[in-house]
Amino acid sequence: LPRIQSHALCCLAMACVAPSALRAPPATGRVSARAVRPRASVALPRRAAAPSSPAPRRAVSAAAGSADDFDLTDEDIDLEFVGGEFVVEAFDDAAALATALCLEVQENAKACIEERGAFTFAVPGGSVAKSLKGLADMKDVDWTKVHVFFVNERVPGSKCLDLAMDTWANACGIPNENVHAVLGDDPKTAASLYEEQMRDLDRNQLPVDEANGLPVFDLILLGMGADGHVGSIYPDSETLDDESGAAVLGVEMPEKRSITMSMALINTADRVVVAASGTGKAETVRLALEDEECRLPGALCDAFSQIWFLDKEAASKLQAYEEMEEEEDA
């Protein structure tokens, strides 16, 4: 693999899709598959071999308006295929990864606000939320047009909300009413109320996918744990296998009661970034990106534009990374 001279230690990309990924067209005002910044890339195997040319990512039809439209024959409608994006970037250290996360938010926010006057994104808690501290220095975003939701949150509680407000949201000047708190005293009620908050927003602020009826976030940031969980979706859990079609799920665990965005909602987003750092996650990252049988939650993240941000420790067991290291030592 060529050594890439840029802010990232390496950048690995491919178009990787399956027929099940076909979706109906965006609702009015939805920004589709933006490549916000150019990325140098090389192929990385990811649960399927890289095609010789970008595979069709989804079918777009002016006639499509519901899931039933996919029963139409080729003679009924004309399909336009739009290529998706799959990118893996490995950074020198956690600080560089944090800077990249901030730039990802900044560039997507500016693009969405310029195009339709609105930007809606979702964040987790933990290290990813802390990494967004640099957003406060980005003065070229109209933060009054930004809405923030949380990928997961304790119930009852406001840990993720408080972290966001204290770390970056207040400093950015995002109106308090645009930072959406999780309400309710039990997970099931809180999940229902949180989904209502999403659906109560103007469709220009938060579009709805015409195929599955779920809200379409411009950007969702996720942190993946050493066990492969994202949000409050854990391996071998009911939330991982949920097929209810709900946007938000209640999670009842002995040690933690919470709500989480469903995998269906995550994968409906225009752009999803999964972040992981540290040697303790290296094997999980390898499984998620290279094992075609892997069913860890992180491995099942498959948005239209799917991005992975890693530090070099988390990327260290990837075949592509190891080959790059071998070439550098030769």
C-alpha cells in the first residue's frame, strides 16, 4: 500500500454495498452522499471483495414513495444508481483523531446549511463527545441552525447531555432548545418520547426516509467499545436484533437502563462515523472490518456514507495496516 502523506497516517477506502442497501430517494431537502472532502484511498477488504468499479449503492426513483414501491418492475420505473462510500482513516494519535472528528462536523454542517439551511447530527457520550471540544473554535458554522440529538443516554439521567453542554455545545452557541434532551423515567417511555422529538422537527431540519419512514440524520458519530458495542447496542442483545422499525429503543440491563438509537436509524443516516482508539480495540476493529461473518454492532454499521476513524493502535491489526508497516520496514 502506498504511504499517504496527509493528516492521516493512512486512508483506506472502497465502495462496499449489498442489494439490501437499496433505498428510496431522499425526502425534499435531504443532502445525499456528500463527499465533503477528497480522500486519498486504497482498497480495504470489508466483508466482501472490493468491486472493480463502484457498486450500485441504492436505487433512486422519482416515483418511489414507500417500501411497496420496490415491488414495481423495471418497466414501471426508471432507476438511477448512486454510488455509496466506505472509508477507513487511521490517524497518528488520539489528538489527530479528535481534530478529524471536529472537522467532520464542521464540514458537514457547512455543506448542509449552505444547501438547505439546516444541519442535524447525533453524538454519543464518552471519548467521542470529549473529542468535540474543538468545535467551539470553529466560528464559520451558523450554530443556530444546528440540532443535536444523542445516540444513547441513561434513563433517568442526562450524562451525555451534560457532557455535551459542558464540553462544546454551550461554547458553540447552539440554542438550548436545539440540544434535545432525553425525557422520561423508564426506558420504554423515554424512547417513545425521544422519537417524537425527532418526528416533531420540520422535515427540512430532519428529513424522513421514504422507504422505511425513519428520520435521516445528516451525520451520526459513534464510538465503538472494545466489545464492539455502539450506542447502547451490545453484542447478542435484543437491541441488535430489533426489527420493530423503531427509531429509538429502550434498553433494560441490570447495570444500566438507557435509550439508544436503533441500528435501523443509524444505517438510515446520510453519513456515519465510527471512532475507535487504543490497542485494546485493535482485535475488535479487525473483526469488524475484515471478518465477513462478524455480527458485532460496530460491524453492522452500514450507512450510505460509512466512515471509520481510528488511531494507529486501533488500526494495528488490520491486514492493510500490517502490509503498509512491512513495506516501510523493507
